[in-house]
Amino acid sequence: GAVVSQHPSRVICKSGTSVKIECRSLDFQATTMFWYRQFPKQSLMLMATSNEGSKATYEQGVEKDKFLINHASLTLSTLTVTSAHPEDSSFYICSARGGNTGELFFGEGSRLTVL
Amino acid sequence: AQRVTQPEKLLSVFKGAPVELKCNYSYSGSPELFWYVQYSRQRLQLLLRHISRESIKGFTADLNKGETSFHLKKPFAQEEDSAMYYCALSTGGTSYGKLTFGQGTILTVHP
């Protein structure tokens, strides 16, 4: 099946810095990707829909200036957590539709820890 | 707004026993329902979707619109079924791909 890859898988940063997480579709093109956030022992919550060549669509309650999403090509979407704070520490997961069935494929996730 | 509820955080069964993971949803329209599975240290992957009405790895799930449920069942659990299972809902159409997840159920199958 299609593969979605995230990088980095783990990142630790200091409070106030910005962190970029990449999501790549390795063997297919994805005009739309999705970013989820997962708190410990909780479910995944959709943060935003990343649209290639246009602005991302954010879910209610998600700060667009805090979580910058750029989908510059058909195989790459990036999530930048700006001015990170400890409460931004979480597991961030991206997904993209691929293959003949339009199935959603998920990345392996990126664990962000803000000190 | 749509909502997905998985009432059991943890579920333990013995190998060979039947297993049922419960999922209830609330949505005023016609949803698409999915079950995703996450094995230890692996990424989330699709197990099955209601529209395909197929059996994957011995698992089946039937959408019951009257009870707004989409329970996952397997008649004879195997140790390799131990994993985290998420029920998810999509409202379809232009929102296809935007999933609302349940809280997840950790299934443990004992030898």
C-alpha cells in the first residue's frame, strides 16, 4: 500500500522555539493531507486539512497562527509549531489519501516535547 | 457535530474466545464508518470500512443505523490481535478523509 512518512519521529525543543514536522507521501501524490494531534491516552483529534497550493483549513479551536501548515507540493506537507510551549507537547500524526480506493494512510507520528 | 464513542478502554479475552469491540456514533446524516488498528510500535492502519462489507483478519463489523452502532467482532480471537483499535467516522462528501475518532480500545488476547 501507499506509504506516508513523517520526520522527525521525535523532537525535543525549548519553550519559545519553533519546530517543523514534515509529512511526505512516498509513492503517491496527495492533494490533501490531514494533521491530527493525540494527547497521552486520548484519541486523535483532527487539527487541520492541508491543501496543496492553497491555505489549510483549520478545525474549530485550533490556532492557525500557532500551527502553521504549508502544502507546497503534491508529496509534502509541513506543520510548524511556532513559539512552542510545554502544553504543545503531543503526538502529531499526518495522513493522506492514496491508492485506488482513496484509503487514508497514516504517518508514523512525531512526538514533540517542549521543555 | 458528530461523535464516536468506544465505551471500553480495555478489553481482555483469552485466545480462541469471541471478541466484540463496541462503537457507537452520533451523526444526523449518513456517515462512513471505519475501524483502524494500531499494533505495538506501528502506525495506524485501516482494518475495515463499512461500505466494503468485508472480513479482514477474521474481523467483521456491521453498521446498525437503528442503534447507531458499528461494533467490531471476531469469533475466535488470536494473540496477534492484541492492539489498540479505533472506531472512526467520516461525514463523506467533501469532508472525506476528515475523521472523527473514538477514544480507542486496547484489546489484549491472552494465550
